[in-house]
Amino acid sequence: MTDRLWSWLPEIIGAGINLVALCLLLARSNVRPERRALRVLRWLLAGWTAAGLAMTPLVASRWWPRSAALEWLRGSAPLAATGYLAVRVAWRLRQRATRWDPGRRAFLQYVAGGAALAPVAVAGFGIVVERLRLQSVEVELPVPGLPAELEGLRIVQLTDIHLGPFLSERELARAVAMANEFRPHLIAVTGDLITGRRGPLEACLRELSRLRAEACIVGCHGNHEIYAGIEEKATVLGRRAGIAFLRGQNVVLRFGGARLNVAGVDYQRRGVPYLRGAGRLVEKDAVNLLLSHNPDVFLVAARLGFQAVISGHTHGGQVSAEIFGHSLNVARLWTPFVYGLYRTQTCSLFVSRGIGTVGAPIRLGAPPEVVCLRLRRAPAGQDRAV
């Protein structure tokens, strides 16, 4: 249960924002008769916020009708509530400005105007631009002891797709085309194909069936496959689509005289020992690569003998801000492995920002991506600790 609460943290935060905004919207306020339009707008916003609060996954996601419009109403309610709170603060600042001298009053009114407009502009950019700014990214993944035959091997990763109202089949088809352009040796799909129980799993796998790789296409399941109860179904349908979802399994691939052992595990829950029994998946005289949706397993995987781990889950924070050289986002509340490359002396981890969104249809400072990982031999003596 603790793990599920952490995974639902964006929805919990959104519900809290909705609740605060709803209380303020329903509070009595003096509105002059000539401003009745503002009163009507306030009540419409109250209804929007109340609907978003009632439709959070923690409350009623299994019972409201399946509808893209309702999903957008629910997902955008916290953003609307945040905008309202900003306008409320700005209005209070403006009222205070009337008591001050003209110079200070003008300054504070400018501040109030900026405080009201900034959240609206930023949210609009995150929804309309950043959420759809899919990037094609190449990363060198250093692997200790990598044989010459595996040098430059291309592994394309797609993760956190969350196909549904916030990510269309057309947008997923674009991601698939990007992946194929890399002409990968191997493709790894690392979990969260859809978001909830009524997600379009068949449509997602239909698009993914267009992926092409020289060796094979493999994957692992994420936490949303568990929440949706589709792990077995996704495995069977994935096999028909040409994707081998590895559930505590491994496959050994040969490239020349070198062997690449690819292992995969189901989503590793918080609060229980990570990678229990996964040591048996490690192959001697091979480079061992682990697919795990949850990046928290990294240090355990290194101790078990894996040389590389590929993960997702965090969305790169989804909404992330750089302040004084540090990334601030919700994902940092539960993991130190939010985005990018992490290394120990014996193992490397890459965490992708993924493709889709969850909770709210917005990305800021964490654009979606399709990643091509090129294996490189880690130079001796240059490994660094996490």
C-alpha cells in the first residue's frame, strides 16, 4: 500500500490543490452586481475543481464513464485550481497596493499581474508545447569490461508510454518511427504501456508491433500494469506483437564471440527486498543487462553482478525546475535516480524520461524522449560512485 501511495503522489498533490481551491471558491465573497459574470465564472471553476477532486484515482476512477473528455477534465482540474490560487494571491496583493504610495502601488500591481499570468502561461506551455515535444536522444552507456564485439551496440528504449487521452496513437506512432530510425540491434520497452484498467492496451501493442530491431524486442512490466491487472494479458498480446516481456526471465544474445544476457523483472515494489531471486538470471562470461521499470533496484543489481540497468518510472520528474543547479521535482521525494546516467565502479544505470504523462497532461523541464543507448567500454580507473 505504501508503494501505491508513492506512485499516486501526483494525484494526491493534485487532489490537495483542488480541495484548497474549492474551499476558497465556495467561501463567501462580496461581488458587485455589475460583476455577475465573474461570479458565474467562479462557480464554473468551482464545479470543474469539484469534478476533478471527485474523479481522482483514489476516489472513483473505476466508476466514472470511460471518456477522453472526462479524463482531460480530471487531469486539468489541478492546473485550473493552481491558476485560480495564483489569481487569488495576485488580487490580494492588488488590494494591499491601494493603501500604499503611488510608486510602491504601481510596482506591486505589476507584481500582482505577473503572479496571475505566470502560472497560466507556464501551464499552457507545458500542456501544448512541452508535453508533445518528443525528442530523439542518443546516450553513451559505459559498461565495465565490455567486449569489443559489443562496442557501439545500439539499444533503443521506450518507456512510460501511458497511451490514452493524454497520448494519442498518432503520437505513439511517431515515437515508434523515431525508434526505428536508429536501426537498433535491440529494443527495450520498460513498462507502463497504459495508465488504468480501461486503458487501450491492444491499441498500444498494435503500434509497438511496428518496431524493428536486428536481434529482438524485449520488455518488462511497470507499476501501472499491476494496477490495471493486465500483466499476463500484456505478456500474451506482447508475444503476438513480437515483444518478449521478461518476467523474472532472461535471454542470451550472441554478437560475434560476445554474449549479451538481457534479464527482465516485473515492477519491484517499495517496502520489500528488491530483486529477490534475480541472482539466478546473471550469466557468467556474458555482459548482464537488467530491465527494471523501477530504478531504485540499481545498487542491488550491481551487487548481484549486472553491469547495466535500464529503467523508467520517474518521467524525469514530469514537472521539473532547475534552481541553483539542483532539479526540483516530485520524483526526488521517493528516489535519487530521477533521470540520466548513474554509475558505480561495476555497473551503470540509465533512467529515461519516457514518452507519456500521468496525473496531469503536462510536462515542464522534462520533455518526452525516445532514447538510443550506445554501449561503450567504461575506461579503467574512470568509474565513479553514485
